[in-house]
Amino acid sequence: MTEDRTYETAVARLEEIIRRLDSGEAELRETLELIREGQELVSYCAGELEAVTQGLEELRLEELVARLEQGGRD
């Protein structure tokens, strides 16, 4: 899951990992691998959310600038 990864696919995989860990059926080594994968997915999702948040802030700033420029012309 690298090039085809999206926020949605990462969250879905995290849910699978959580279900597997909650089942109590994972052996010790599998548990360690699942936790490592989960940490990497959480990091990826946090980065995606940060990028979206930044994009929204930039759009709001552009909208504010446009309103201020338009208000100065009236």
C-alpha cells in the first residue's frame, strides 16, 4: 500500500488492524507488526489531515484578500 494509498484506504486498514488486535487472536510477532504498521498509517493520516487543513486555511486567506480588494474598489 504505497502509491495507491489514500486517506480513506489508510483509515480502512487501521480499522482492520484494530479489529485484529481487539480479537486477541494475533500472536506476539504479528501484534508487533500490526502496531508498527498502525503507527505508520496514523502518521500518514495525520499528514494528510494537516495538508487539507493548510489548504483550507489558504483558501480562506485568498477569499479574505479578494473581499478586501473588492471592498476597496466600491
